[in-house]
Amino acid sequence: MASNTNRPTSPHLQIYKLPLTGLISISHRITGVMLSVGLLFIVYILSAVSGGINTYGEMQGILDNGLVTLMYWGFVYALFFHLCHGVRHLVWDTGETFAKETLDYYAKIELGAAFALTLFALIFI
């Protein structure tokens, strides 16, 4: 069997650049997993609060860790990002904003809105 050297080759990961909407789609799935794991931590916090002063004190000791605080704000960002992406999907369900020129524009708005909502929560809540 002779090989045809004129065939186009498939782009591999070193050549192909994933579009912003593809990166956001993957990020949406990752934040969904992060939210699921974060909800387990929320359940732990609620059980510690209802468990009395000793378990509440232990939970406060864990929450005072800087890494846990960073994870908490990552959870809040993931929540807002997931919300903004859901709103974007609702807009897509109407058949709007599918033009190639607007896909990246609205993706950047989505990222900016999630960041702004997280910053708002950090400052005012």
C-alpha cells in the first residue's frame, strides 16, 4: 500500500490553538467539579456550626489558614463563573450571539463579569 504524502495532517497540540470559547467550555466543566468538591466543604462547615462550640472552634482553626481562604475565594469565583456561563447559555438558547466576531467578545465579558462579581463579594460581603 502506497502512502499518500499530499494528504493534510491533523493539527496536534503543538500546532492547534484552542479558541477562547473552547477554553471557557473546559473551564466551565472544571469549575463544576470544583463546586461539587466545595459543597462538601460547605456541608462540613454547616455540620461544625450545628455541632457545638468545640467543633465550631476546630472549624475556625481550619478556616484561619491562608490556603483555605484562597480556596474559598476560588470557590466563590467558580460559583460566579458558572453562573455567568449559564446566563450565556441561556442567551445562546435564544439563537443569539453565535456570530464568530461576537463569540470571543461575549466570552471576555463573561470572564470579566465573574471576576467583578467575585471582587464585589470580596469587598462588600
